Amino acid sequence: MLLAKNLSRPTPNLDQLALQDFVHAAHRGFWRDWLSWLIRKNNHLLAFEQVRQHLSFKGQHQRGLCAVPLDKIVGSVNRYRDFDRAFFPRHSRTRDRWLSINKAYYQDVALPPVELLKVGEMYFVSDGHHRVSVARAWGQEFIDASVTEIDTSEPILLNL
């Protein structure tokens, strides 16, 4: 009896899948940067500190755990140079952490909520940048977040 050889490609392992996803996300970030340069449109995350300078800060309060639309997350408290406006990685130094979060997605591991600051209708990441990035790469629309809302005395009027 002859056995048929399996001529199909071997199934990639988890490390390979995660790395392929990172490379794909990094390429998307590269092309988004290139396109933004070409059409002269900003592709950078907003720095919370720069926005805060324009606010009449009255205080803050906890909103608790919320499902936040990923497209409303537009900035970062401290890592605004590591990701583009859509949270695609801009540097290879983010790779190891990104890969570990991505592997957790493949394994259906429950991750803690990200921590966000809410200013008007905009959100800024204070913790969980890689979780936001991987969620965007997976095409998620919402992410669980622990939200702190910044109270201001005037409406937020920023051109994004």
C-alpha cells in the first residue's frame, strides 16, 4: 500500500504567526507614514502633555470599566513616538512586547483592560499601548478600558 505524501505546507507555529502579524503591522505603519508624508497629513499620535497645555484643567474622575471604540484612541501619555495614529508600530524596539501580546490573542488569554484618559471625546493611553496596537491589527472595534475622565471648564476644540 502506498501512502500519499502530505504536500501541503507545514502549519506555522505560534511564534511564526505572531511574527508575521508584527511584520504586517509594521509594514502598514511604514506605508501609512509614507502616505501621510506624501499627502502632508499628520500620522502621529497626539501627546497628552501637549493637549493638556491647552486645557482648563478642573480635575478628574474615574469612569470605571468601559468598552471604548479603538478609533477614539488618538494619543498617548508617554509613548506617542512608538506608534502611528492607528497604533501600528513605528519601531522594532516594540516588537518583543507586541509579539507576547499577539500570542496571547492567539491563545485566547484574557488580558487586563488598558488604562485610558478621556478628554472630551478623545482617549489617551496611559497603560496598554501594545494591547491597543494588537487589537487594531486584529481588526477589533472596541477594547476594554479603565477610564479616567479629565474635567475641563471649556469644550475641547482641537483639529486632529
